[in-house]
Amino acid sequence: IQSIGEGAFYSCSHLSSIHIGAGIDTIPKDAFWGSAVNDLVIGSNVSYIGECAFLGLSGKLKSISLPASVKHVGKNAFSHHMYVTSLDMGQVEELEEGAFDGLLSLAAIHLPASVKEINGNPFTLCGSTLRTVTVSPDNEHFYSPASCNAIISRETNYAVSCFVNTILPEGVLGIDRNAMKLGNVVRN
């Protein structure tokens, strides 16, 4: 197929395996909202994932891996997948607020060099299991000093995402909207 409509598989609570083919370039808002996905493969031509596209309610998805083609991940696109332990953001360039909200079993986040824009905290309500946050040293827009456990904008010098046991380094000017949801921040 070449197109999936908005809400096409909305609340299909028995849909446990989703394989998006190479003919699809956009996954619209609410496309698979509320599915019980355990197995997810996103096709190599998908560039846009819309708001709440894969918002989970009852599945046991353990891994999210975005192909290099994905450039935008919308608000709450992968929310509430509480069993996810592995997240590969591929070559994503833009993340919206809550894009990966409520990934309660995630232990590590690595922000790739490709990320240029973060609109609100994409990692709200990630659980207390999150211990490691890193940003590629080649990222021109964001950074995270060793053991800081936060993502900081190079442009504004504001923390955009803070996590459990965040230690903000000297020179950080502020904390962005929703940056501290479930964060435990200590300032040096």
C-alpha cells in the first residue's frame, strides 16, 4: 500500500504485529493508536511519524528502532510503551513533546547527531530505570556533559530534558517547559 489514513487502525487492541512496507512515507496522527503492538517494523521510506501514531496501551513492545529515513517524530508518537528497553532514533531530525513519553523500562537514551530541533521534552515520564543519557558529540544543537543526565540546547543553554539524578553543569541558564517531568534535579 502507499497510504495509511489518520486513525486507520485506531484502538485495534488485538493488533500485535505491525510491519510498515516500503510504499509508505507518512504515518499519520493516531494511525495505530491503542494497538497492542509487540512487534513493530517501520519501512525504509517512512520520513514522518505523526502525533500519537503508535501510542500504546496494552502491548509489550520491547524495542523501537527508527530507520534512517525518519526525520520527524510527532507528539506522543510512541507514548506509553512501558516495556521498551531499547530505543534507536536512527537519523531523526525533529522530536515533538512526549514523542517517547512513558517508556518506563528504558535504561538509556542516546540522542543522535542528526537531531536539530526538540519542541518540548520528548522523554516526559520516562521511569526511574533511566540511568544513562548521552548526546552524540557531533550534534551541533544539543549536548550532555558526562554524568549530567540531561539534554541541553546549545542555542539557548537551557535544559530541554532532565532525568532521574540530573546534575546541571555550571553555565546552564534555565530549564525548559516540562523538562523535569519525573526528573530529580540537583544544580552544581
